Amino acid sequence: MKKIIAITSCPTGIAHTFMAAEALRKAAADAGYSIKVETQGSVGAENTFSEEDIAQADVVIIAADTNVDKSRFSGKKIYETSVSKAVKSPASVIEEAFSSAQDFISKVESIKSERKSKTTGAYRHLLTGVSFMIPFVVAGGVLIAISFAFGIEAFRNEGTFPAALMEIGGGSAFALMIPILAGYIAYSIADRPGIAPGMVGGMLAASGGSGFLGGIIAGFLAGYIAKFLKQSIKLPKSLDGMKPVLIIPVIAVSVIGLLMIYVIGGPVTALNNAMVGMLENLSGTNSVLLGLLLGAMMAFDMGGPVNKAAYTFATGLIASGVLEPMAAVMAAGMTPPLGLALAALMYRNRFDPAEQEAAKPALFLGISFITEGAIPFAAKDPFRVIPSIMVGSAVTGALSMLFNVTLQAPHGGIFVLAIPNVINGLFPYVLAILIGTVVTAVMVGSLKKGAKNQQTA
């Protein structure tokens, strides 16, 4: 029996990571292969490989949209793909792994050249930073929201419980958001030498006013500076240990710090302030169009890079006090699984038994703001499902922006809506979600009407 080891990892480390793992396990069992899957999720690595697992493996599959350390697989055959492909086509991933995997050592140069691609490489570095940032954003946002439950101004009374929650959530977790983002963008580019200059650059972006945009720029600059230094500085072997702990950190931190203070900080701060001002003044048609765009992006790939781009945009604006896009994004992210669950209930004869079964977890995932609950439906019937959920989410996002709904918490679905003062405009917000859910259900049901019925009602 051939043995496979696999790693799955998505930017948020929540749904895609574990759905891909389960899909690969099932496909391997169906094909008669032995498999062990390590999940690198939001709680860290689970089901990690032993040296014996690695030694006995015939092939290594890495299904990830974040940076994964491959150093322990030296000499093994590695096949790399996206986490979404592992979810949607696990059997073909396993087949391609055995036919196309290449020896890791011989593939190092091709991996390096691939990472030079401005689109794929840069976006992967950004997603790695976002994946490490999200827990800080979510924890901080929810704690801030809970502090508002005691009164919107209660945190101003020093020594009180709401003030403590605000200090933890806003003064600490949110304060670390941009440094963590920048630090792990740099880590994705330069490995460990990038973390210190990246975080220092991110801290300067946060304190200097250039915000989320400045943090992204600082992360990329710090990463490439650290990578250049790592590759360029040559020392005698006896002194080589000084390079990662003394020479690279001091030079890289100094360079990125001076750049942020004297070159980048001012212009990017002005640009950031202009963007925030523009978003704060959005109204009418412009506001609705932004909601349409963000909503469609949330549904397009259901937790993939486009979805994460919309979410990252909205969470970055929270720190600047612009809260309407976050409301639109969370509502639009809840709509796809909710709409598909409703469609499976309304049009039972147009969904097969497997889809009917998938509707149950989709309902819970939808109310929890986990858009990935729509994936089983989209994977089976993408040409009907994806347009339907994009239209439904676009409607929801547009209505949320039209109603000027604001949201303090960046995650949590309906569970945070019960917290007093966390949302401004609760009734119209729920109405927007319900309308988008119904639009999704009716559209997918109508498009499936011409399809061959797989189950009799």
C-alpha cells in the first residue's frame, strides 16, 4: 500500500483547512492508499508527522494557500496545490501527486523562481500575514464589542470591567494587528529573519498613521530587505551564527525604520487618510456599489483569496473607524450557505441526498459567518450555484451599505449581534441578510429547474 502524507492550510485556518483534510482522507481511502494529514489551522499544527511518517511516505502533498515550511521533507517527492483544489477535486490531486511530484531538492530553484511571480508570490505573502493577523482582529473586535454591552461610553470609566475589556481588545489585541500583519508578510518572504524588521515596520506604520496600507508596505519591504541581507552577507563559518541574531536584525530593523519614518510614512499616511475620508463620505449610489462589489467578492470563491481580499479590506478599515464595510462583508459572507440551505429545503427534488445532507451543516456554518459551508454545493454544480450565491451576497452587501449599518465585531455571525451596541441598525441588517438568503435560494432553485432531478420530492 502506497503511503501519502499531506499538509492542508488556508489563510484563516478554519474551514478550508479541515475540509481539505477530510476530502483527501476520503479520496485516499477510496483509491486504496494510506494517508496521514497534518492540519495547520488557527489552533496550530495538529496530527503532526513523526520522522517515521516522513521516511515511509511515497509522496508529500501540500495543499495550502499560506507559506508552509518544507525543510523537513528534504529528499522526498512533493506535490503542491491550492487548498481549494484539494476540497473540490481530491481524487485528481492524489492522482497528480503520484504522476507529477518532484524531488524537493531538485525543485528548490523552480520554487524560488515561482515565488518571484508578482501576482502569485506577492499574494501568497499577503495571505500568510492575514492568516496570522485574523485571530488578533477577531479577539480584539469581540472584546471591544462586549465592552460596549455595558454602554457605548462605559469603557471611559477607568478601573471598570468595560475599561479592562477595551484595554485588552482595543489597546492590546488591535494594537498588535498591523505589526503582526507586517511581521508575517516579511516572514513569508524571508523566513525568521524577516519577523523582527517586519514587526518593527508594522509598529511604525500603526503609530505613524499610515495604518493598514503602511503595514502591508512595511511587511514587503522588510521581507525583501532581510532576504537580500541573508543572501548577500558572507561570513566565516565561525562567525556565521551572528548573522541571524545580530547582523541581519540590526541592519534590517534600522533600514526599514528609517524608511518608514523619513520616506514612506508621510505620503502613505496622507493616502490612508484620504481613503478613509472618502469611505466615510460614501453615500447613495457609491455606497451601494461598494456593497455590491464586496458582497460578490465574498461569495465568489467562498473563503478563497478573493473572499479574503474583501474581508481584509473591511477589517483594515475597522482600525480607522470605518465600520460600514465590515457589516456588509459579514452579512454577505453569511448569505451563501444560508441561501443554499434554504434552497435545499424549498426545492428538495432538485438536490440529491448528499446535498440535502450538506444543507444541515451549511445552516450552522452560515449563521457562524463561515462562507465555506457553500463549497459542497458549488463543487457539485458550480455553473448554477456560484452565480446564484454571488447575486444573493451582492444584494445583501448593497442593502447593508444602503441602510448605513455599522458593525464593531469582525467575526462571530449572528452570535455577536445579540451583544448590545455592537451593531448600529440591527433590524435592517437582519432584513438585508434575509433578503439576500431568499434571493440566493430562489435563483439557485430556478437555475436547477432545468437540471435532471436526482431525487423525487
